Amino acid sequence: MDINEADFIVKHSYKISQLTKLAQKNNNIDSSLYEKNDVKRGLRDKDGKGVLCGLTEISEVTAWDNVDGVRTPIPGVLCYRGYNVKDLIANCEEENRFGFEETTFLLLFGKLPTKQELTDFKDILSDFRSLPKNFVRDVIMKSPSSDMMNMLARCTLNLYSYDPDPDNTSLNNVLRQSLQLIASFPMLAAYSYRAYRYYDTNDTSLIIHKPQKNLSTAENTLHILRKHNDYTDLEAKVLDICLILHADHGGGNASTFTTHLSTSTGTDTYSSTSASLGSLKGPKHGGANLKVMQMLENIKENVKSWDRAKVRAYLEKILDKKAFDRSGLIYGMGHAVYTISDPRAEVLKVYAGKLATEKGREDEFELYNTVAEVASELITNQKGLEIPSAPNVDFYSGFVYSMLNLPTALYTPFFAMSRISGWCAHRMEEIASGGKIIRPAYMCVQDRREYVPLAKR
């Protein structure tokens, strides 16, 4: 008699629940032991600063400066290869061009490209914007999933089978693999979403648009995702800004550290990238903007008039664990590194305002600003902070994606489409200058015990 997976789950549910209690009981380490043994939980010092465990030249996240020998908070600065990301974006706006490809070149190769180098680089990416023959049919269409990050990871691992030299970790081969992944991620995400919509939600249209060689990454992404290939210049430019801002964020964030860690073992590019995707998927990392969106939707449902006093009253309920998800958190506020401000949020706020004007959603944009201002006051007072809590990039990114009419299922994959450039740069850096497997230490605090024979337990 055949028993399906659901039947097995029902059959063993009670035993599993009992084993879960046992696992909970015997995997709960006394929190006081961390302080006693000076263990840096989460690889962070007591003040929240990350424990220094590596060096990089790729990007820098700065929130402090030394002023007359005193560590002093400053407005946040994000630099790619020493260049302020705000300067990169400002130049693209001044010259009215797209900048993600230039940013990717800079991250990978450590220099700003010449005009010819950038043209040649775009040509390479354009040629690599094609998936292996029958890949869409055999991999994406045959097993669609509602979780786009898992689909992206699955597709990435499947590309290993189509690679003529998948395990070669020479810099030349890894660069070739990296360029192919950077170029193909938009298609993998968009096609996975379309397959899911068609097969699992009874969408009447199965849309598989091919990318266009003359379009930028941002333009191609909107081109292949939208039914009629239509988008405005502002929409494409704002998406391009999002891609630039999310391309890298130092070597210590969870997904990029995963890249360094997995690369140090000598594993292949596809396995390393899949591991990083798994890290990014977590709601404490790449999925954070969804929580902001859900929170704002909850505020809109419960605060009918968006005046400051009523917004403040409801945010107080959220902080008191009496509203929204009752976590006591106002999502999108504060950052593990930045103090006075998150430079990415500052840039994105400007472009969110421009897009809100084009989309007729100015009132909603003002609500976001009101929530940010009031939340900063409340959190600062509640925690007795010396530096006011500021919105981070997740606060505005979800709103921007919603104005671009992007499906929420693709919010985190869009983050991955950008961050793949940083991951590939860090993988190449680890291969070129690492050379040693990353192996931090864990102290075992379990007492030694004598083995007891089975018959005597």
C-alpha cells in the first residue's frame, strides 16, 4: 500500500512532537555562559560592532569617525572600491544613463571602466543573457514553486549540470561563471514567477519574453517581467538605482560572509551562490522590506486619517506589542552598522518621492515619511538612545517596488539580482587572496559523561 508524504507526516506527528520537546530541552545553552566565556554572539561586540574577521577592498560601510581621538557617529557612508555610492548615482543621473553595469564592473575589477571597457562589458553581459537550451522547459516549467528564492537557488544549482567545467575554481573560470550568473538572474527570477502564476494560480497567460540586447539590466528586467513589455524611463531608472544601492554592503553581512565562507572551502560557484541565496532569504536579512510593507498596510487599515497624532498613537501600540504582529518592533528603523543615517535610504527616499509623483501616490509617500519621523522619536525615547533611530534602506525599498508594480514574491529575488554582483566580487577576492578555510571556533560547554549501555538506560 502506497502512503504519500502527507500520510507519513500525520502518522509520525505525535512522535515528532515528543522528539521536538527533547531537542528543545537539550539544545538550550545557558545565555550567561556567553558572557562568562567572552563569546561574541552573532560575531558582534557588546556595543553591536562586528568582530573583525577579514579584510576586503570591495566595499566599505562607515558610520563612525575619529574626531580628536573620540569615536564619533557620522552620517552613514557606503563606498564601492573607495568611491561614494552617492557620487556614482549622481553621475548617472547627470549623464542620464543606467549605472548598474558600471557598478558591477567596478565591484568585480576594482576600477571605473573606460567608455570602451564599459561598452565591451555590456556586450558580454548581453550575450550571456541567454539560458541553456530547454532550461526553461526542463527546470523551471516542470516544477514551479510559490517560493521564488528557493526557485532561484534551485535554478542556480541546476546550471551546474549545464556547465562544461563546473568545478574549476581558477579565477578565469569563476569570472566566466560569475558573469553568466549576473546576466541570467533576472530571467531566472522572472520566468520562475511566470511559471508559478500559470501553473499554480490559474493565470491565463504564460509569458516568457526574451531579453533584448540593447537594453540595460534594469530595462530588460521590466521588459521580460511585464506582459506588454511596457515601462517608463523613470521606472527603469529607479530600478537601476535600487540595483546599484543593493549591489554590495561590506564583507560582513550574512549572505556575503556566506560567500566568503563557502568559497574558502573550495566549493564550486553554483553551490557557493546557492548558499548565499539561502542566507539572503531570511526575514532578518533580504526579506526585511516585506515586513515593512506588511506593517504599513496594517497601519493604513487601522489609521483611517493619516494625521501625525493618530499615526503616533498607533505606532505606540506597535511598540507596546498591542498591534500589528505584536513583536514590539517598528520595521525598517535602525541599522546594525549605520548610526545617524543609512545613505541608501536617503537616496531611495528621493527617488521614491519622484516615483510617487508619477504614480499619483504622494499621500502614501507622506505617510511613510510621517511614520519614519514619529517612529524615530518614539524609539529614541523608549530606548534612551543618544543618536536618533533612522530609517534603513528596507523602509523605502518595498514601497518603491510596489510603485513599480513588482510582485511581492519577487522582492527578495530582486535583492539577489543586485547582490549577485557583490557576491561574485567577494568570491573572486577570496579566491585571489584568501587561501585559507574560514573556521571560527565554538567552545563546547557540555560536561563529559560516561557511556551507558542500551540495556541499562
